[in-house]
Amino acid sequence: MPTTVTAKSQVTIPKAVRDKAGIQPGDRVEVGLSSDGQITIDKVEKPLLEDPLETAITRIRERRIADKTRDPFFENMSTDEYMRFMRGDD
């Protein structure tokens, strides 16, 4: 089934293909290139359980960022200064 690549290098997976592959909005797919030059698109299955350590680390990072934003140190920063600080830019 032909489809067109947009100016942003995006393609629409035809509905018949999505239906057959069980791909729905919000699903993740992996795009690859086989040794013979064929483009492949595979549905990425969601893990059955989240990794508790990864979840805990993510929550700690989110809390640290939230705590820093309440610090008076940040009150006089411009948006650009704040973004440089959060990104770790010098």
C-alpha cells in the first residue's frame, strides 16, 4: 500500500495495516532496516510491570525539580536563565 512521506519525514501507516498489526493510537513502534534494505515497523509491546527502581528514581527526580522551583533563589531568574539552569547549560 503506497503512502507519502511528509515534509516532516512522517508517514501514515494505512488503516488496514494498523488493524492487522494491532497498532492503535498511543502505541509505540520500532522502525528498522533489514539487511536486504527493507524498512520494518514493529509494534513494541508494553512491559507487563513497570520497573519499581526506575519508577522510584523518576519520582525522586520529579520531586527534586519541583522542590528547586519553589526555592527563592529562582524567584528573580528570567525564563532564559531558569531554562539554562534546568538544562545544566553553562
